[in-house]
Amino acid sequence: MIDMSEPELEDLEIDLVLEALQRRYGYDFRHYARATLKRRLEKRCQAAGLPHLSNMLPVLLRDKEFVDLLLRDMSVVVTEMFRDPDFFKMLRCKVVPQLRTWPYLKVWHAGCATGEELYSMAILLTEEGLYERTRFYATDFNSQALATAREGIYPLDRVEKFARNYRQSGGMASFSDYSLARYRSVMLKPQLRERVTFATHNLVTDGVFGDMNLIVCRNVLIYFDKILQNRVLELFRDSLCHLGFLCLGNKETLEFSSVAKDFEVIDREQRIYRKR
Amino acid sequence: MQTNQRPIRAIVMGVSAGGLHALQQILPHLPADFSLPVMVVQHRAADSHGFLAELLNARCAIEVREANMNEVLRGGVVYLAPADYHLLVENAETLALSIDPPVHYSRPAIDVLFESAADIFCDQLVAVVLTGANSDGSQGARCVKALGGRVIVQDPASAEVDTMPAATLSAVSVDHILSLEEIGPYLAGLHGSSHEPASS
């Protein structure tokens, strides 16, 4: 028998679970960052009352409901509307003037999860008078998350934060102008998704999404290993039009990536880049 | 004392209320050429920017900075979890970040850092729990102990807020209880050594 520490044994269990997900369902998480992936798998394992990660295997292979839960755990990152208000401020000041020079705009929210950032952008471009010339593409590999994004309904207790972020981001109106309160939730006004195409797209396995003027993919790359980060960044480069913009999360960077030379830095702190 | 101890490879620290003062007492003890990487979770407001890292960096010989994506682990650097991100050890060379839900209402959470670090460094890890007003860190400390690592707790009597060190003390049997003044010199003594620093 090969001598293994408990973490090494758990690592083997994770390999088996990922292999099963890939071969049985076609979802490939093998290039996700391990530490967070492990926490998520363990959480699902505990919720199901299973003692070890490998106990998930029989359920995983045969129970579609369990797999759906697991896929939700793996994809849904709960973010806020106007998370990092300074980013949206910078977008207004450094990117919007350039967007105005294009007669027609295509904006891709890659890994949009439940849609908070998509609606933030729709509001921003409405206020800048650019909404009518924009087509939005909101994609995620998880169709349940995408369904939530399409509905645009969020729990009421999150709205206070949304509204505060909106004000700090340089919002020109009142957040309530864009939403309708209903019981214990708010719904973003339907106009904000009129020009949005929601589509299933997997950054790990799917291809180029053509000729975008702006790609927003914030706090998605931090969940990937370096190999997958480079693949996705190359996919973004190839999906952008000449001089198109790429926006990453506050702690994500193009530096040291395979596409570093293909972009210029528009704002280092807010991680806004432009294709050369 | 064990004689077959493997050398320490990393230090993790968790601190909450009262942290600014505590970190300013501890980190200046570490020399610029300190051989180990130090990862720190300090609970703070989601929008608190990079002020804390700048302030500590200006006052310490050792480099202090916020961790970015793919941050490579090096000795002689203190990696601070960015506000509103969890900080994790991905492997022996790299750190990782996530915006997964808060743990104990905290993001960054101490448990998340400690548990991931324990997985990678096992018995070659030292975890330090400092002043704070909640119980974050106690589960992580249990994990560190279970994998053979060393846990140091700030003496609750010397802590600005004693809830967090007390919670860890009641969760695990720790290796050392040290006053705030003793922690810096203790960590500095781990510098490249495979043995417990001599107790003064």
C-alpha cells in the first residue's frame, strides 16, 4: 500500500469525483483551483450526510438531482450589483467615452452567474444613453444560474447594499427607478433585459463569441488554475473587436499571462484592459 | 520534545477586532530576509481598499502586501487577504482567492485560510490566533492540529478583545499561549529553524 497523508487521500478522492463529472456529464472542473473546489465539494458532501468525498461517487453517477445541486455549488458565485463601485466609476470615465465612438455595441458578460453585474452594466449604459445601441450577451455554464439571471429577481435584504453601491458608483438616478419591490423580493425592470441574450456557454470547453466591444468577466478567473486562465484569456482576446475592452476582477491581472502583450492597460487598479 | 520534527515552511495568522494594533506589534519583529511566507487574515470592511497593507508595509522590515491572483509564495513576504476575498493556500507555491460566501459572517475568513494551509503544509505549519470578537479561526486551528501543525494563541488577558483567542483555546489544545509582546520574537525565532525556539 502506498503511504498517504489525509490531504493526499482527499486529493485522490477529488480526482475521482472530477473524473466522474467529466466522463458522465461532460463538465470539466479539472483545471479549477483546488483549494476552493475542495471546500465546495466538502460542503455538498456534508449537506448530504456523507462521511468522505468518495462517498459521493455512486450518488453522483446515478442521481441527476444531486448532480444539479453540485453544479450549482460549483458555479454560483453570489455577487452584488455594482460590486466595487470604483470600478463602475472608472468605467464611466475611461471606457464609456470610447464606447460612444462605436455606432453599435456588443457587450459580453462571461460567467454572469445570477446576473447582478449584467444588470449593473445595463443600468450604467442606460444612464449614459448607450443602451439602445447595445446588444448584451450573458453567458454561464450553469442553466439554473442563468434562469435566475433571466428573471432578475433578488431577495429584498440584498437591495440595501445594491442601492448603496449604486450611489457610490456614480449612479445618476435612484436605484428604485430600476426595480419593483414585490413582497420579500425586488425585480429589476424588464426593460433592462430587453436587449439581453442569455445563453449557456462553458468557458472551459466552448469557443469564441465574436466581435465584442466589451467583455466583462470579474472574479471568475480566480477560480481557475493558470492553464485554464490562459485558455480563457486567449478566448477573450479572440472574441474582442479591434480596440475592444476587457474588464477583470479587482485582484485579477493579465500580467504574466499568455496574452499580456496583446493588451494595453487602461486602468491598472480597476483592471481595465484594451486589445491592441 | 520530538526530535524528528520537520522544518516549518509557513505561518498563518488570523485576527479581528484590535488587529491593527496587534499586527503593528508583531510584524516589525520579522526581518526583511525572513525565510518563511506569512499569510494573514484580518477581518475588515469590504470596501477598505489597500490601506492596511500600505500602513504595515511602511512600518515593517519585511514586505507586506495584499495577495493578487496567482500570487507566488515567497519567504520574507507577508500576504494579506484582500478585503472581501477569502485567501487560500492552493499548493506549496501558490495562493488563491475566492468570493465564495462569508464564513462566520466574514470574508476573508480565518478558517478558510487555516484549513487550506493545513492541507498543504500539514505538520510544517504554524497558525496564530490573535485578538478578536468572534469564533473564526477555532475550526481552522482544530484542522491545523489534526494534521500535525502548531497552534499559537494570544493570551486572552493581553488581547484587546478576548473572544477569539478564548474560542480557540476551548476548541483545541494549543502549543503555546503567548502575550502580544512575546509573539513577534517567537515567530522571528522560527526563522529557518526546524526546532522550537528556546523559551526565554
